[in-house]
Amino acid sequence: MNTHSRTAPVMVASDLDRTLIYSANSMALGGSDHLAPRLVVAEVYDAAPLSFMTRAAEELLEGIVQRSVFVPVTTRTRAQFSRVRLPGFGRGYAVTTNGAVLLHDGEPDRDWSRHIQRSLGSACAPLDDVLGHLAGPAAVPAILRVRTAEDVFAYSIVDRQALPDGYLAELDAWCAARGWTTSLQGRKLYCVPSPITKEAAAAEIRQRCGAGLLVAAGDSRLDAGILELADIAIRPAHGELDSDAYSRSNLTVTAATGILAGEEILRFVTSVLAQAAAGAPAPTTAAAY
């Protein structure tokens, strides 16, 4: 039996990069150029366009923002997220820094920030220990640069082809023993404290806004938690989770890859919202949509 209130809003929590927005290198457009979809710029960096979505995707997202509690949930820092321009930007809730920062109407939530700091102090090795492991004597040449995100977690730019066999498994084990997790997304290798998760921040927002049905989308292992938290989930047929053949009973996988998968995700979410508005029973699996 469906337990979601018909009067409760639907919450849509979605990753951004390679889920809704795409760099030129990640679009994966095929076929003749004249058949390519019309595109809009979703991000500008150093006065140049950096990320895109299809025009149809932007129009679909405008409708989703109007009909749901739409929450961008990203590993980007606040500064990186501020460059992205999506419908509804600066209003409502957003999650950045992989869940370490909860924004409301563009401002960080202080209560959530205090909660995160308490969690890190009791459960995880210091950031400096992880930086020392990545860039110190144990570093490998394939780790090209190591950076930090708001003094919360570390990410490295890597040469994937040059990574030694077994390095990722060894790093994962080393981090897990110290309360950290790892994720390789494209050329970025993330090391993140275990308490900092997208799903924890999404659950907090869901409680605050009184949402009923939760729909989620994402492509990486750092998104797996929000997909598992959701009632209805969808992922693109590319990315880290696709490489893992990640599957769940509540999960749909797009037919398309690249930027057209982003459009397909938003069409799927739009259909979920339409059925919810029509009063159709909210199913326990995405296949019913």
C-alpha cells in the first residue's frame, strides 16, 4: 500500500555533472552533426562556456522546478556550484561539497555545518593525513595534482592509464580504515570522509520540507546513497555506476548515453510528477512509470 501523502510535495534530488549537465568532452554525441540537439550553456568559467544541457532538457527542468522541490545535489564546492545556472538557481535548497554544505536560498545552513563538524571530529582521520598519503612519500606519478574542497575532502587529478594495478583498491582500503571513502569519476579521484554524504543532506532536506515521494538521479558511486534513499531512482547508462553494473529494484537506467541521457532523465522525472499530480498510486519500482 502506498504510504505517501497526496498533499506532500514530491522532492527531486539530482546530481549535476554527467547527470544533468555535460562538458563538451562528455556529451557523447553520435551521428551526423546536423542531427545534434540544440544546446544551452549551463556554466561559464573564465569567460568561456564549460557545461551544457540540451534546450529540451532546460525546458523540462523549468517545469520540474515549478512542480516539485527540486534539489541539486553535487560534489562541487560552493564556488564551483555558483557558476552553474539552472532554472530556480538561488532559490530553495541545494547540496554542495558532497553533502558537507546545505544551502537554503543560496546561504549555508549553520546548523548543518555544525552537525558536519561534530561528525568529522568523532569518526574520521584528519584531512592532512589523507593529503599526506596522496601527495607524500607514498604518492604515485599518476596522481598529477591534489586539491582540497573547502577543507573538507580531497580530490586528485589523475592519469587513469598510468594508475598502477591495485592502487585504487589499496587506497580504498587505506581510506576505509580511517573513516574515508573513495570514488573515481573521469580524471578526478575523490577521497571523502564517510559521514559526508549526499544522502544524509538529502534526507535532512526531505524532512524539513515535508516531502513525500523522493525521486533521485546520479551517475557515480557518490550518488549511490541518494539512489538508495529514493522511492524512484534513475541513472544514466554511463559513468561509474554503469561500469559497476549498479542496479536496484527502484532504479531505471536510461537508454541514451551522454547529454541525451540527461534529457531522458528529466523526461522520466516529468512523467513521475505527472502521475503524482493525477493522483495515481506511487509505485515501489520505477518500472511502473
